[in-house]
Amino acid sequence: MTLRFFALLLAWGLIAAPPAAAGLAIQQDETAQAGISKAIGFYFQGHATGDPAHFRKAFLSTAHIEGIRNGVFTSWTVDAYCALFKGTPASDEATRKRTIDVIDVSGNSAMAKATLDHGATIFTDYFVLLKVDGAWRIANKVYFGQPRGARG
């Protein structure tokens, strides 16, 4: 909820004024969401460019990326994941779309859900993030890939 929207609800009498500390929580939440969006933005840039340097900005060095690929469980370290990218974008990059669907913050930890529309496959990514040394980073990611038009 943006501060402007919150102020309108308060002005219209649709919500009660929160304790003074709640205003600080809203501000911190917006700051956290911006930091989380930035970390996931680096991840998106890695996909868009094929440049693994962006992934290294997004992930903690200890992170794992896991999911089921072609019916087989996969688990990559950040280094192994980065090795999959060769520095060039996918041939259909211009048609791909990536969105952050949900961000939920609790102090210095958070989760986020994103959708990656990559042509024939739609990926749902779930991220667990931590704020470490003042910056939000992806601690781990799991994903689900589904062929376009399939129901999962």
C-alpha cells in the first residue's frame, strides 16, 4: 500500500490512524520492497542479457537454485547456475516478459514470487531474500516451469 493511498483511506475515515510507530513500519516496508525489487531486477537483467555478473549481484554466494527440469530434480550453486549463461541474450529476448507478483517482508527477511514469460515456457520463481550488510540479496530460489497453455 503506498503512503498516498494510505493517507486517502485515513482521510476518508475508512481506517483508523495507526500508532506513530506504524508510520515508520510503512516507510521501512517501502524501502525494503525497493531493495528487494532491485535484487530481483539484477536477476531479471541476468536473464535478459545472459551476463552472469548480474546474477552475482542478485544472489548471496551461498544461494542455491532448485526445481524440477524435464522431470528431474535440479540443484545448482550460484557458480553452476552462472556457468549456464554465456553473455548473450536469448534469440527471443524482445518478446520475453518478467514481473514481480508478490513481495512479503518480515524485518531483514523476505519472500517474493515472480513470473517469467519465456516464450514456450512460463516460469514461476519463488525467492527467499535476506538483507545482509545493508543490501537485499536472494538467499535461495525455487522454480516451476510450465509449457505455455498447460495447467499445473
